[in-house]
Amino acid sequence: MKFIVKLYPEIMMKSKSVRLRFTKMLETNIRNVLKKVDEEANVLRLFDRLIVKVPEDKPELQDIFGQRLACIPGIAHVVQVSEYPFDTIDSIYQLALPRYRDEIAGKTFCVRVKRTGNHDFNSIEVERYVGGGLNQHADALGVKLNNPDVTVNLEIDGNKVYLVERRIEGLGGFPMATQEDVLSLISGGFDSGVSSFQFIKKGSRTHYCFFNLGGAQHEIGVKQVAYHLWKTYGESHKVRFITVPFEPVVEQILERIDSGQMGVILKRVMMRVAARIAEKFKIQGLVTGESLGQVSSQTLTNLNVIDRCTDMLIMRPLIAMDKQDIINQSRLIGTEDFAKTMPEYCGVISQKPTVKAVLSKIEAEELKFDEDLIERIVYSAKVMDIRDIETEMNQQITETETVTDIASGEIVIDVRAPEEEERKPLSIEGVEITAIPFFKLATKFAELDKSKTYLLYCDRGVMSKLQALYLIEQGYQNVKVYRP
């Protein structure tokens, strides 16, 4: 079994040298991701495609490979194929008949062929021969060239024919690390998750900067969002997660700054700190989830004043998007349920926020800060490799909170993503098991029977530990982690 990986069309429009560089990087990225699934994963680079081979003795990896390939930037689509040698057009038809007979029964169909190599026939001749044979010997409703119910896709390469089993839509965009790194200001809400994803998809290694305004609970929640985005879409490269304790800034704003100017000044301090951190790591741009007019600090006037605080490039990929469109996108990338549980700390500071800030007045207000405030905040920032979130969770979960045995009456909650749970269902004799995906648990847990004890389970133990910490921070004491 193989996967044929088709490059995103925009890559194919590049010059030969750029296309080659992008393709090589995509090959490396695919290999980096799939090697974590299976060391025997094989990736072959061709001119306009890549071939991923599934180990013959491990057919169970097909679904996992397909899921991971669908989330790697730079891929237009992936075609899962079965490979067979052939001698004649008739031998191609003989291979296609048992494969597609049931699929086209009672439906209209057409045959589409892509051919590479030297043959004594062309693609149209194969389409006619195979299509005619299927129409005659299968219980199809007939051939329909436009908008058929089923399209039978065949690919011929030299003396081999590939029967297409399924087509998987890719993420699009550019391969990771083909563009410069960016630093995303992430709050865990709808907007910052989507804006981070947009730059991952565009090929930028996206690092995360979190300004902590809400304590440990908020930090754990944001780490879940960042870890999910990285693990799902950017796992081919390591990135940094940076936590900035921002309580001292909020304290001075509340005590010293005119109420109407608080929101704009808070954002300016964030940009200054983020710019200093970005410069330290040679990152050339900041990314925010701001959208024009969404809140008071995001009017055109206020955004202009905010941008004047630094020479660093500030990018806002969501600037013209409607809120519902952003929420819809968060649902597609798996951050919606995280975002629903995140409080909007930045929006509660000003009582009567200005929508037309005046730069000179803002700068005068900022003179009320301690002179060394920015220096102290930058110095106190905690930088970690996002991969170490897993290690950190192992250290924070104590032995009493992680169990290997299940006591009578305890309920196991399988927090894996639905496709993982369906592929390998968890079954423990005599134990009640309920499946609640990790991205829904924060909202669903409050609905459960509080007199019961719940054991969270996932394959690697990362998401279960993150969720356990988050729930414990919320005050729940009836939750543990189950590691069989």
C-alpha cells in the first residue's frame, strides 16, 4: 500500500530551484512526522509528487499515515493506492473489476486515468476499455462523464498500475520552515488559535508567547491549545513556548493608568515585550489574532497607535474576518472547545475604553510605569521547548494522581480524538468507560456525577495529564490519570 502525495499547486508555480527546495523540505517534514509513527516509514521524492510506502507487514498503519499526511502543510491532497504490475490494458481492467464492482453497483460512474511512461496506448484508450468492461460486467447504472456518482481513478507509471483506494484532502500551504519563524501571541481563545494555525499552514515555524493574566489554570489551558496545534500541524519542527508573567503590568495599569487608555496600553506593553523576546531568538515578526473592530482596542485608530510602540513587524491574518468565520475555522482545526473555556482577561480592564486613542496621550500615560518594568517582565519570561510540555506534565502529576489499577466504581474517560478511539477502542473488563474527546472534556466534565471518581486515559498520557491538571486547577478533586 502506498500514498501518492501531491504538492500544493502554488509550489508547482515556483521556479525550478525554489520548487526543488520546497519539495526537499516537504520530504524531510513528512519523514520527521511519520518516523514518530513507525521507524520503517519510507518517503521517496519525485519531480511533482512524493511516494510514502506503508510497511507491508503493518497494514494497520494506513489510517494513521493518512491522518498525519492530511495535517502536514504543503500537501494539496493524498491518494492512497494499491500497486500492481500489468502487461496489457486488459490486465488493468481485470485488476479494476473486483476492486470497483461493488462500489459502482447501482450508480453512475466514469474512469479517469493518469499515465506516466512509454506505452503503446494513451490514457483515453485505457479509460474507454476499463470503463466499457466495468459497464458491461458490473451492475452500474451506466457511464456518466460529467458529475458521476463514482469516479474510478487509475494511475499508470511504467509497468505498474495504481488503483486508487481513497483521496485525502491535504492542508495546502507551504512546507514547514520554508518561510521565516514567527512569534504568535496566544491567549487560548478563538482568534489566537486560528491566527497561529494560519502561519503554520503558510510554512512558518510558529513559536508561542503567552502573557499570563489568569494564573496556573489559564496557563495550563493555553498550553493545551499550543500543544494541540503543534502536535497536529507542526510536529515536524520543534518550537518554543514562552510564558510571560504579566500580573505586575496589570497591577501598575490598574493603579496608575487612566481607565479609558488601559486596553491600548496593555496591548502596547505586550507588543514591546514580545518584540524583545522575538529579537532574542532572531524571530522577524509577531502574529496576533486581532480583527478590525472586534473589540475597542482593535479599531483602526487604536491598532495604529499600538503598532507605533515597536519597529517589529506585526501581522494580523484575521484582520478582515468575521467572528463567526473565525469560530468556524477553530472548529475545523480542533481548537473551538478549548477556546470556549478560556476567559477573556484582556477585555475586562477598561471600564470605558477609548476607540480613538491619541498617541501623545498614550505615551504620556506610559511614563507612569516603573522605568525598569519592561526589563523585569522580559527577564522573568520562562522559555521551554514545546515538546517538554509532556515532561512537565509528568513532573506535575504526582504518584497519587496517576494510577495503574482501577478501583471499584471508578469510571475511565477516554479523552483521545474520535478517530483514535474508533480505530483502537479501549475495553477493560468490568470497568465503565465513556469517550469524551480531550477538546470537549473541559465543558462536559461539569455535567458528570460529582460523586464518582474519573480516570482520564489517552495513548501517550500527555493530553490526559494536561486535562487532569486543568480540571484540578478548576477545583475538581475527583479526577486522576490512568496509565495501564
